[in-house]
Amino acid sequence: MGEEARHQAGPALEAVRQRAWEVAASVEDPEIPVLTIADIGILRSVDIDDEGRAVAKLTPTYSGCPATLAIELATEAALRDAGFEPVIERVISPAWSTDWITEEGRRKLSDYGIAPPVSGSNSKMALFGETIVACPRCGSENTRKVSEFGSTPCKAHYQCKACAEPFDYFKCI
Amino acid sequence: MDAHFEYVLRLADDQLVLGHRISEWCGHAPMLEEDLALPNIALDLIGQARMLYTHAGEIEGNGRNEDQLAYLRPEQEYRNLLIVERENGDFAHTMLRLFFYASFMELFWEKMLTSSDEVLAGIAAKAIKEVRYHVRHSAEWVIRMGDGTDESARRLEDAYDDLEAYCTEMFEMDDVARDMVAAGIGPDTQALVESWKAKVEAIFREAMLNRFAPVEGHRSGGRKGQHGEEMGFLLADLQYMQRTYPGLNW
């Protein structure tokens, strides 16, 4: 593929780039396999460089996220299996934000039982500065935070007071 | 030694040593939620340390990577603050130390967002989001313990009495730090004292803790490699694998 891509330009190159993006974008998050890395917004870009290599830029969610390396390796493997010569770059700036989770990603999270990060300014209870997190099972907003820190660095632990369901909340950063 | 390298190394050492200390709680925390929270916080700090070590190694230009900087330097070459190397003590001691330190780092990273060192500014943008959680979490515990039972309040007071002497070192300025201010790389930490005091005392009031934010302590030396006895034991644990099997890889 490297040899082939090097001699392409214009629309043909764009088609190759688009295919490389689709391959990388299909890689699943190892901690939340229902989401792809494109859904979470950690796949920043895929470009074809002058030497025909597929350069994928990834950004970690949290500094110490143990899945970062696994995701980079999985992306590299996926691109290689699809015939690309992969280059993985880790970019930390601009810092990843939960706002980068796509609408599709938010819907998948909720279906999976993880409350997606709250967005928008009306999410704060004016009086207490508390974030209202709706239960992914029954939709009730009568929930309580059990712990700021959940099963992975990006999640907090909540419980629904209406249906008693314990659930993860994807923290907003 | 190059001031820029030294400065980034100090920052890396602070995060690694505190991250290591907090990781010692893994499997020992008083409840399951804390057993998740503390290692999560340790992971944040160690993740920050890794980025900082990599950056320091690039500035130094001698080909040292994050592992060599973390695992192959002796105690005297470590440049961390003394407060981060102190033993965990009990849960109150661990939380109060984290509260003091994270409250300082929140102010520090905020200033660092506009550093002329773009890599540091990028790390700051990630770290600030994480440290806000650390502040909130530790502050909640300080309030709960201070305004809790007689025993929890006494333990928090004991922790204060042990830690107060170590707080001023966070704000100390020396030639390296002044060079960095001049180069637009780092902030004047003396200018952070008042904001830090205000923040700490607001939480102390809620915690019913009859103490002031300690800004007249007298323990320092970490930046020059003068550490307490506990640092050698910490490094013996941290560096064991690379010292025993040099060059070992995953």
C-alpha cells in the first residue's frame, strides 16, 4: 500500500485516506468495547504522509489511562492488517474533553448502561452546584453519586434511587 | 545542569513520588470506593510523571528516557518536594497531604497553561482536569473527618501537626525557578501563596478544624536532593525490578 499510495494524488489519495480513517475508526475501546475510538473522540486524524504511510493521531483520555498503549497497538494492528504502513502519534494538546464524544457514542454508552457525560450549562442544579445524572436504565434523575472514582479513570460510580440500579457515569472533563 | 531540564525533572519527580505513595494504598483502603479512588489518583499522577520525564529527557538530549530517569537515579538525584515523599500514615494523613498538594498544583497548572514551553502547557491542560478531581475528593474527606467523630478530628489534627512544616517548600523560589519565570516557562510560586491559603482555610472552616493554612514551615531541601530517611525505602521499592534485573522489559 505504501508504494501504491505514494504515487497517488488528489481524489485518489483522499479515497485512500478515507479508507485508512474507516479502518482506524473501527477499533474498539478495550474498556468500553461498545464504543469505537472514533466514537470517544480519541482518534484525532488519519492522514497519508509523503511516503504513503498512514499516520494516525491519538490522544489519551486521562494521563494515566492504562488503555492508551493497548489502543495504540490495536490501531496499529488494524491499519497493518488492512495493508497500510501505520505510524501512530500520541498527541496531548489540545487536551481530550468529554465534549468530543460523538452523539452516536453518547447513545451507545447509554444503551450499554453507562450514563454519558452531562453536557450543557443547564445540567447544574443552580442551588447546589451538583451535576444531575440520569439513570441509563429507567431515566430517573433521582440518582446519587456513590464515588467520584469508578472502575476506570474516566468513570464515576452512581446509583439510581428510583430503580436501585447501580451504574457507571462517564465523567465530564 | 540546564535549568529547564532541572525544572521539568522536579515536576516529574513530584508526581511520580506522590503517585507511588498513593499507590501503596491499593488493596488497603478503608472501603471499596477508596480502593478505586486512590489508585485512580495514583494513575493520574504517574501518567503525568511519564509525560514530564519524557519531556525532560528530550530537553536534556542525552538519550535518557522516562524509565531511565525514574528507575536509575539514586536518591540524591531526586528533586521532589519533601511533602510528597512522607509516609502515608493513616487515612487522614494521606488525605490531608493530598489536599495540601493538589490545592497547590491546581493553582500551579493553571499558571502553566500559558507557559512558553508548549509541551508543558499541553501537559498542564491535561493535568488541570485531573487535579481538580483530586482537590474535590480530598477536600470532601478533610471536611468529613474534621467535622466527624472525635477520633477522626483528632487524626486530622495529628496529620496537620506532622505536615504543616512541609508546606512552604511548595512555594519556594530559587535560581532555577527564577530562570523559568524569566523565560516565561514557569510561574512565580510565591504569588500563589494567598490563593492557596484562602482555599485551604475555607475548607478548614467547613471541617471545623481550628488550624490555619501553614505558610511558615521550615522543612526544605528536596529540590537539592536532600531527602528524609523514608525516601531511600521508597526508591528501594520503586526501583527494585530495574536494579535487580537491569534493562528488563515488559
